[in-house]
Amino acid sequence: MSDPYYDEGYHARRHKALIEDEEYFRARAEASARFYFAPAELGVRVFEYGCGIGQGIAALPNAAGWDVSSEAREACRRRGLRVFDRLEDIPPAAWDIVFCRHVLEHVEDPLDALRAMRGLVAGGGELRLILPREGHAAASFDPDLDQHLYCWNFRAANNLLRRAGFAPFANEEKYILGYRALLPLRRALGPGVYYHAARLVGRLYGNGELLIRARPF
């Protein structure tokens, strides 16, 4: 699987601040771990499908990832994160949680991607799929930086998961915003206050995403 678009400076443009600012990266990684995983899950085997530059797994002690972009994988390795170059190299049926955040809207064949994820989930494990909550306003006809190819709602995503061999069991909207803007609050009052403030700001501004949990059948 390859997509040269994501090796043509995409991450350097889209995630410039996260790549260059270690404080911001660490703050976001810690908040992300707390946002998507329960305390008891922080030590389980987590695999992130489409890990980008690694902020989703950097605060998880037993995690690894893969990304289509060699640029992104190199950014992960510079921070000491475990990443795989090829899907074929990833241990199958070995991960308690397969985590996929804001990826499925980018891939040309989302059903194939979900089937690949299914093969990674260990017995008794689950997929945790995060999708953007898209708006439907008028848009430019020119290509944009993010290159979202699909929009999702719970009904469509649940249907697709079933076709991929997953049984969804939880649908939830989650809200968070202000990771970078709230860094002074984190410095002054600590990570806990920072995390709760980011959740509050996300709710106030309606910056939501869709969380779907599913198990293989």
C-alpha cells in the first residue's frame, strides 16, 4: 500500500508545529492517551493503523504503529517510537487494541483497510475507530491539503465495519480542542487541568469526532 501524496511534504505542512515543538508534541500525546484509553488500558498492546508522526502512541508504553508515509515513519523513529515499514511485517492477531484515528477518510479503499485491521486484532481485542465529524458547507473545487475522500456518519461506518468482519458495540461523539493554545495553562496548572480544559473548549466550539468500538466476529 502506498500513496505518494503523503510523502510530498504533507506532514511537514500539516503537522509542522507537532514535529518541531517537543513540548507541544508531548502534551498532545499525553492528552491523547488519556482521551482515548482508560487508565487500565495504558499498558495493553496497542497498534495504530495510520500513526502519522506518532502523537497517538508516544505516551503508550506498549504500542507500535504503521503509516503509509515514510516521512511520517521517520518522524516517529526520531522520537524512538516503534513503527513498521510494511503491513506484511506487522504481527497478526497480536494487538489488544487496534487504533485508527482520522485515517479512513483518506484512503481510497476503506473496506480493504478495515479488513487489514481485522487481521491484526488479538482474540478478545477490539478496533477503536475515530472519524472526523464533517460539515457539509459549500467547498472549493480545488484540491485541499487534507485530501479527505469520504465523509462518515455512524450508520455508514457501522455498515462498513460489518462488511469487514467487525461487530460494532459502541458509538460515541467526543470533543476536544485547543491542544496548542492551552499550553500556558498546562505549564501553570499541570496536565490534568490542561486535559479537562481542552475537552471543555472542544465541547464549547463543537469540535467533535466519531468514536466507534468494534470486535471481530
